[in-house]
Amino acid sequence: MTAATPCSVQLPQTGESYVCAQGETLLQGMIKLGRRGIPVGCVNGGCGVCKVKVRQGSVAAVGAISRQHVTAEEEACGVTLACRAAPLSDVELEVIGKMQRGFFYSITCSGSAPR
Amino acid sequence: MGVMRIGHASIKVMDMAAAIKHYENVIGMKVVHTDAQGNVYLKCWDEWDKFSLILTPADSAGLNHVAYKVQHDSDLEQLKASIEAHGIKTEMLAAGALPFVGRMLKFHLPSGHEMRLFQQKELVGTDVGSTNPDPWPDGLKGAGAHWLDHCLLMCPLDPEKGINTVADNCKFMTQAMGFHLSEQAVVGPNGAIQLAAFLFCGGKPHDIAFVGAPTAGLHHVSFFLDSWADILKAGDVMAKNRVKIDVAPTRHGITRGETIYFFDPSGNRNETFAGLGYLAQPDRPVTTWTEDSLGRGIFYHQGAVTESFTTVYT
């Protein structure tokens, strides 16, 4: 299941936004921000570095995610791995993975202060 | 002491069909057995024992256990004694606990990883046989890896709390298991913290490696290729198969090996590794990499390590 049209993804933590083309995962879209600190790990749901919480909107799973990194309870609350979820609507994301520090550090150093 | 080499790795996968396709079409292994629990056993063409990789269906990725092969059955008793003298509990699993494998001595490394030792595994021969063999068989798929070469385990390290299971593992492997340290990386004031240790039991620069990390895990399992040309071809194979490459072809300062790092479909890191590097011998002076040259030690050309290489593991 994928969205019929491109979806907008908002990152309130940094004020950034990007677009996921049809069928693209949240992480594939995020990579197009083209900056350092994007949590790109195994991109196959195993390592957990791209852990996110979907604050608003809905996403569809595109593969298995490791229970070592996302529990069933967390998943029920909208937590997933950005490499394994594609947006079904416009969504708002919170980055919570273990590369979070790098994600925000890059933003701080590039001059656009986190909000 | 009689540990000869890595025997097999048992790893967790979240999508068995995708995993089999990857280890067959990219690495070039063959499925040799599927057991009643759905675990899948694979072998590389140049290995003579029945299997070297077990894929187990799971809801997470990572290592179940890694096993090493000893030369004589009596080595299992001697190693049991020396491991227990080191303060580590062991358990002898009966023959057949794993198909095609004799009794196994099971224990946990100071880092928490499960290790097993065995002496017997069904001998099936390499794909070119032992009589007037050709140098390689026809019909190889993907990278056509020769053998499972080694693994790198991420080991809990927290200098502030005085925890260094890299050093603990290194001490255990050299004192109780008869391994030898070939290379190490040291950091901190006066290089007091052993951040990485590369150990051998045969004649290659490493048969196992340990690197410090916040938590225990699997960094990679590595498959042997002959040459730099084979590494580049393996890179083409990965690109053709849309495999996520973590580190493009380059050379390690440590071990002098030529390498590609990439991920299987469950996010377990694999390596294709070429070059036997140098003759590893017990009397060879230990090579030490200091903190200022660590980047060159890990990736010799670029001299720097990408963040994902040290933070991403299963």
C-alpha cells in the first residue's frame, strides 16, 4: 500500500520538511535533505538508528523492523524505523534514534537553529 | 591448544526468503539443509565441512552464536578446563544438538556473546573436490566467496565505569583459548584503553575481532575472496542486486585486507575480504594503532571512519 501522491514530511524538531515521492520510505525522502547527520544505517530494519515517532499522519510498513529496537508497545504508539515505513498521508515526525545527536548537531552547525 | 578456525556463525534474520536470496545470489553460498524449525544452513564452495552459516527466523537481527572448530576431540576437554579455570561456566551440548555437528562446548565470552567449540562436522568436500582439482568450480553465483573468514563482535566498553570487555575478551582468548593478538587499537591517555583487538589461531591476521561499543552486538561476518579484482566484482554484484553498501571498496591498515562492507536484508553487516595480509605467527610482534592514526588503521586510503561504521550494528 502506498500513497497515490507525494507526501509532505514535517520535522518540527529542526523546522525542516521534505517530500516523499510515491513509494519512497521516510528515510529515502530524508536523505534528500542532503545534509550530514541523516541516520542512515543498515536501511533494512535491523540496526535501529533511524528510529522515529510518527506524530501525525499515517504510514505503511514496507518490511520487518527489529523488535530489539522497536517494541510492539512502541509500534502501537507510532514508533517505527524510517527505513521501513512509507507515508500514506502528510506526516509529522520526531527523530528518536541513537544517531539523534548527529542529526541535531549538523543542523546546529549549519546555522539553522533547532526550534 | 587446538582451535583451528571459525566453523560457523548462527545469525538472526527477519525475512528468510530475502536472506536466502542474499546469501545465495550476492555472497555465492549454497543452501545445504533446512531443519524442522525453519533454520537454514549454507556453505561456501571452498569449504569442506557441511555448513558455515545458519540463518534463524527471528523478529530481530544479530548473532545467536559463533562456533570455532578444534583439531582433536580431546581439545574440547582441555579447553573446557582452561575456560572454567578462567572463571567462565561451560556446558557440553550433546552431538546432534545442531545437525551434522558433534558435541559442542558452549560458553559466553566476557562480552556476553555466545561461543561454541566443536571438533566434528560432517565432511562433504569442496566444490572442486580433492583429486586433481580445478582452481574454481563452474556455476558460481554472485561474489563466489571462498569461505566464512572471521567475525567482528561489538563489546561493551565504558571506561568511566571501568568496563572494557574488549580487553577482557582479549585476555580470555589468549590465556584460555590459545589465540594470539596480531593487532590492537589503543585510545585515551597513554593509550591505556584497548579499543579494538584482532586475534588469530591459524596463520591469517585475524580469526576474530573485538571492538568497544555501548552494547554487545554483531558488527559483521566476513567472507573471503582472492583478490582486489574479486572485491571490485563483488561491488558490481552488490550494485546489481541493490544491496546497501556501507563502505565502498577500500583497504584496511589493520590486517592489510581489502574490503567492502554491506548489509544483508535484515541489516546484519557482511564483509567481503581479500588478501591474506601477512603470515600471522605467535612470535610476530603485536601491531598497535594509536588514537591519532586510528582512521588510517581502519580505512587506510580515506584515513577517516564514517559514523555508520562505528554506530551501526545488530
